Amino acid sequence: MGKILSQEEVDALLNSAKKGQDFDALGEESKVVEYLYDWKNPTKLNAEDKRQLKQIFQIFATSFSTYLQTTLKSIVDINLKDISTVGYSDYLLSVSEPTCMYKLFIDKLKADASIEIQPTFVFFVVDKLLGGDGKTYDLSRSISPIEESIMLKIMQNAFLSLKEAWRGHIPGLNFQYNGFENNPNFVNIAPSTDVVAVFTFEIIIKDDIFSFTICFPSRVMDPILEKISTAAWQDQQNVTKQNINIIEDYIKFSKIEIKIELGKCELSTYDFMNLEVGDVIELGTKVNDLLLMQVDNKPKYYVKAGATGNHKAFEFVRALNPEEERKYEA
């Protein structure tokens, strides 16, 4: 059966016939590029926006990871994994319950934002700060008021790191703590149909990986995008210098453990069991031998033992070269 022409096609044929056009040429129109557009989740961030936002949040990640490293006395890496735009209702559906969600008020923009973090990270931090070895507890419960109070002190530094990261672009952007919720559905920072920007991070501590997200609604993103889109980076050196200054400030007040090994010896079980007050144990190290200094349990320097005034002291002789460090670590 032949194809039934629509009224529009019939009119096109008649008009072409009047103009003397070839019927066979009809329908050979230029190709139109089509693509799907998700009206439910419209994209508000172009590639340039994401590039600039990534640089800003990398400064935040570096600053916050340095603070965590100092506080937890462990090597901490924070990486920005993804920047996406979704509907606020879809974002809430993606958050597990119970969770730890901190509501923020940005006074300069008169708008709210939020930080959502896994409860397992809270359990890890609390265990570490209270003298534990930092075990990971996969508990399906809400955090207690005591755990919430301890964790808030940690998160206050995250809010400060956000302010420092944005200082070079929007000065005076303060992120003020405005409440905590275990249930994400109680955090109404935007209408459910609003499009929000979600920044996903991962925290790596040894073999453990934790995730957290920062959510900016359109009331926050629109003025921010206008600011960073209309003005290019004014001075990249200033951003780099600011980053270095933040790290230097944390390093100045960081505490590290230093150990100096005076010597070693071997004792039999019999000799050990018969030790008495006043016994002298001879070590295998001579008086003028160089001693090994360890920094955070890693061999770093050779030193000499001595005294200054009425205090015992050690004189730095030289740093270990890479080959010597590998020999001691083996």
C-alpha cells in the first residue's frame, strides 16, 4: 500500500508543481542534528563553568584534607570526583537514610546550602579522636548527640575551608552552620523541582574510602556562575599563593612524633628475668656513633647525642638519602 500523504505534504507538492520543481527532489532536505534534552534535569553548567568550579573546590579539598591529616594524625586525601546538576528531589532520593546532613546559610547570597556526609566517617573520626585505632563501623543507626557534637567541631573547619576557597573569587562568602538532620527529607534548602549543583568528594584514609557531597541550589549557583563567568581568573598566582599560605599555616601548628634510637642489645630470658636495680646494659652503639632519627616512624636524619646546659640534646648531622631510607624501611 502506498504512503498516505499528509495535508502539509500535499500542499508542498502543489506549490512545487506551480514553481516547476522536480518532484523527485522533494524531501531531500538538509540533515538536521537532533539530540535528546532532559527537561526534568536541565544542564546548567557548561564545560568552562565546571573547570573553574573544579579549581575552586580543589582548593577546598586541599585545605580540609590538611586539617584532617593534622587532627587525625593519618594521611588523608580528598578528591573531587564529580560535578553534576540534578533536580533537588532526585538528589534527596540518592541520599541514604540515616545520614549526616549539615545545613548552611550563606549570608551574602541570602540562600541555603548543605553538606551530606556518611555516618561511617563520623564513627571513624569519633573512634580516632577518643583514642581508638580508627576502625570502620558499618552501623545502620543515626549518630548520637555526643557524636554529633564532636563531629560539628570537625565540620566547622570544613565551613572555614569553603570560605577560604571562595575568598579569591567572591570575598566575604561566609558559610554559617544552620542545623543538622539525620533524615535528608527534613532539609529543605530548595523547592523539590529546583535544579541543584552537586559536588561529590571522596575521603581516602589508608584503605578506607568515605564519600560526601556539597549541594548548592540555584539561588546559590546563579550569582556564583554570573560572577565567575563574567570575570576571568584575575591572577592565578594569587590563587596558588593563597593555597600555599593555607597549607603553611596548618603545617606551622602541626605536631609530629620524633623518635631517636640510642641503640640495641640482645638479652636472654634468664638475664631479663634477673634484672635488678643498678644493673648496666651495654648497647651496641658507641658514644660517637651517629643515631637514627625517625619522623612519624619514618627514618629521616642522622643525629649526634649531646647536652646543652642541664638538658640532653641532639645535633642534626645530615638527612638520609633515598637509598638509606629504603634500607631502613626494608
